[in-house]
Amino acid sequence: MSDTPFGFGLPPEEPEDGDEGKKKGSPGEGQSGGQGGQGAGGPANPFGFGGFPGAGGPAGGDNPFAAMFGSMNPNDLGAAFQQLGQMLSYEGGPVNWDMAKDIARQTVSQGTADGTKDASVGPAERSAVEEAVRLADLWLDDATSLPSGSGTAVAWSRAEWVEATLPVWKELVDPVAERVGLAMGDVLPEEMQAMAGPLIGMMRSMGGAMFGQQIGQAVGVLAGEVVGSTDIGLPLGPSGKAALLPVNIEHFGKDLGVDKDEVRLYLALREAAHQRLFAHVPWLRSHLFGAVEGYARGIKVDTAKLEDVVGQLDPQNPEQLQEALQQGMFQPEDTPAQKAALARLETALALVEGWVDAVVHAAAKPRLSSADALRETLRRRRATGGPAEQTFATLIGLELRPRRLRDASRLWASLTDARGVDGRDGLWEHPDMLPTASDLDDPDGFVHREQMDFSELDKMLGEAAGGGSSAKPDLKKDDKGDDESPEDGGK
């Protein structure tokens, strides 16, 4: 697990400080949301909140809301305090998503640390993306039995990626943020809740703002790195829409020495493969997101520590609250339920990414001279803790383990050799047929193990329901014609 889960840690990297544009009433161009986290408090300050405006120190260094207020010149001071009041009066859900969106868009507008700026997508780039996805789908037809899942292909700017993916980030983060936000009220006795009501309300508003700030910063940074809508192994974009980001693809391939058309096509293969999997394995999305919700339900807080801290808080002394937050007053405890949910999610994501890696390699290897180099580049990008992995760890406390991804890819490739494409892809028919974490440790054992066959059971259930034989094809190709009974082939 991450040392800084639940959106309270530092973002994966900081955009360069700037001094541009200061719009009244909207996030300023001059500071990033994480700047405060590297001020006087340094890494020990997980929320990035220093002193308040006017308390001394350089603008942004001690400014707790630098991401919103820019460099705080006198002309903007009134607007800054107005926005501060709006933040403190926030009464929405566990995350202030309006703030998250504003900060993400602001981070995108600043450009990445190397100076690359966002840009609108032109007609030529849109046509190139559409053609790449179309060709990728044709190649994938030979590498997988799952049909195309890309109804449309789109080219996004970074800002468009933020807009399109925020609804899914909300679905991912809200369960965790809500559980953490309610932790304080859950552990206080009823009589104390009445006495501390105003303080709890203020802290929840601040909590929503802090989540919003961190998530907005993280998503904005991630928008400068991702090349599509499925980089972290989850379907972040709308269903059936394969999306690529031309400006990031160009930056990704800049120093690879590979023709840009090949880079675009290889990345289109990955995007289209993800789309096929999520479109034709209907239980997969809910399985992944359900693991996140299970993780949230398992969150427990050190109640004794929290009660002790809350009992000593002086509402008249905001510095006490800041110190308590810095010392991890909301730091959750690891529980068996959390560990089980995280293990389930990590394994499922590894299987998704491993399958995509194996299928894309099978499709690209005979056709692209740079297939091996591009594959290794993407693997190393993940293995070195790429931004997607770090952002996901920051938001929900999960770190993807690159070793699992390589193991999963090797297992899927072995399954292809042993059972063919149909036999391999048939394992997605039911979650109980998929490899487990222990199977990733022993891929050969799983490949040659007798597998469950649900086809006869599905047929019997279909007939019992009056629908005749099941409409599902028998994707299992590894049986040798033996007549297994439901008891032998099913659960």
C-alpha cells in the first residue's frame, strides 16, 4: 500500500511554477495545487497547507490555497477570500469535485514540467487517430476471439481527457473519501458530536476541499502523461469510445527513434484491446470497481488516537488542527477486509494488463519492426513507477506491482500456446475461471491444470428458465470431448 493513501499525499510530480494569468474568481495560473506541500512543511505536510495569506513568506510557499489563488496580488485578494469562504461553506459530497475540476484544468493549462503545452486537436490528427484505431482493430481480429469494442475513435486534448474521465474518478474516489470523511463522526460519542458539531462540519468542508485539491492536482498531472483512456487498466472514458491523446503520443515517442506512425499504431492497439475486453466481459468493470468499494468499507481508524486528538483540539487555535492533520490523525489502519480487497483488485488489474500486453504483442510482432522496443518501453515505464501507478496509489492507496503484470503477460502467452486464442479468451467467461494471485506465481501449473467448464451448466440453467440452450458460445477449447457432468465441470 501507499504510504500516503486517500488523496492526502503529494502528487506524483509537480508542474513547473509559473506566474501566468491571474483570473479573478477562478484558479490562478501561478501555483500548482501541490506547491504548499513542498513549502516550509516539506513532505511532512501531507495536505500542503501552510500559513494563511498575509502571514509572511513568499507567495505560494506559505499560501495554503496557492493552487486556487495564484500569486495573490492585492487586486485578487478579495476574490481569494470570497473563494475561501465558498470552500469553507461547501456542503456537498466527500470530495469538492468543482474544485478538483478547476485545479485539474489549471494544472493542464500550465503544461508539463518539460514545457510541453496542451493543444487543440486538429482535423489531420483526428483522422490519423481514427485510421490507427481502425487498423488496430483489424489486426486484433487475428489475435483475440473478442470482437471490436470501439464504436468510435476520438482524439482528445489533455483538457478533454480531464473532462471525459472525471465521472469515473468520482466513482473510484468517492467511496474511499466518504469513509474517511465520516471517520471522525463515527468514533465520537453522541454527546461529543453535539458539542463538536461546528468543528466537525468545518473539518468535513475542509476535507472535501483537501480531497478536491489533491485529486485535481493528480488528475491534472496525469493528463500530461497518459496516451489514451485506459492507461491504468481501468475504463476511464465513455464505454465503446477508443481515445488517444496526440500531443502526449508525440511526446512519448519523441526520443525513441521510432516512426511516429508506428508509435501511434502500437498505442492504438493497446487502447483497442482494452476496449474489447471491457466491452465483452460484462462483469469485469463491476468486479474492479467493487474491489475499490470493498476496500473503502474495510477502512478503520485508530479510534483511541482520534478521540485523544479531538479531545485536545482548541477550535480557537487552527495551528493545532494543522499539526494533528500532519501527524496523521485520519491515518487508517490496515484491516483484513482491506487487504483482501486490494489483493483482488491488484490481481484483476494485472490480468487485464497482462492480457492486453500479450494480445497486442501477438498482433504487432509480425507487422511492426518496432514492436519489441515499444513493448519494452511501456513495460519499463510501468516498472519505474509511472505517473498512472503513482496517481492511483495517491487517490485510493493502491500500488500496482509491475512484477505481477509481467507474470500475467507470461501466463496469457503460455495459455495461447497451450489452448489457442479461443481457449485463452474463454477464461474471461466467468470470474471464477480466471487465474488467481497464486497462479501468477506458478503459471505452468495453471496452464496445464484441468479447468472448470461452465458451458453445460449454462445450458441446463437456460433450459430450466425456459429459454432453451444458452446463447453463449462454448469458448473452452481445451477439453478433449469428454462428457463432464455439471458436478465435474462446475462449481
